[in-house]
Amino acid sequence: EPYRRQRQMCIRDRTIRVELGADGSYKDYINGHLGGNGKYEYNGSQIVVPSDCAVANDWGTTYTVTISGSTMVWKNSSMSSYHGAEYRFTKK
């Protein structure tokens, strides 16, 4: 009897914290553990993060940035194919 194999996508819930220093320093943390660090570049509408950080491993190094109040949203073309995935950060 024929059968169909069902694929299931597993989405991991995890907390990502990003620290952006005024001096260009970058750190990201996954569930409280350091994921990567280095220098970032920001020009007012786009951010480029270090290639060896956790965020870059997920979606790449370059993101379009939107800031509204205390919320910063990062998106790029790779994310758009995943039903509007984005990074949403709140300033602390």
C-alpha cells in the first residue's frame, strides 16, 4: 500500500539578545549564552553584523533596519520567504 511521508518543520523557540555598542562593538546571546561578537556597521537604514555570530548563521550578515520608538526590526530578503520572519528587538 502506498504511503505518503509527511515532512514537519521544527521551529525552535529561542531568545536572542543583541548588544550594539556606540563604539561599533557587537555581541549576540542565544538563550543567555554568547553566540558571537565583533564589530558591526550601521548607516541609518542597514546593519551589517559579524559573519561568525549567531544571527548571521541564521539569516546572513546584512539587514534592513526599521526603528520605531524603542523597537528595532531587522529584515532581509532571506527572511521574506519564511512568511515574514524578522528580528524584533526592544531597547533596554
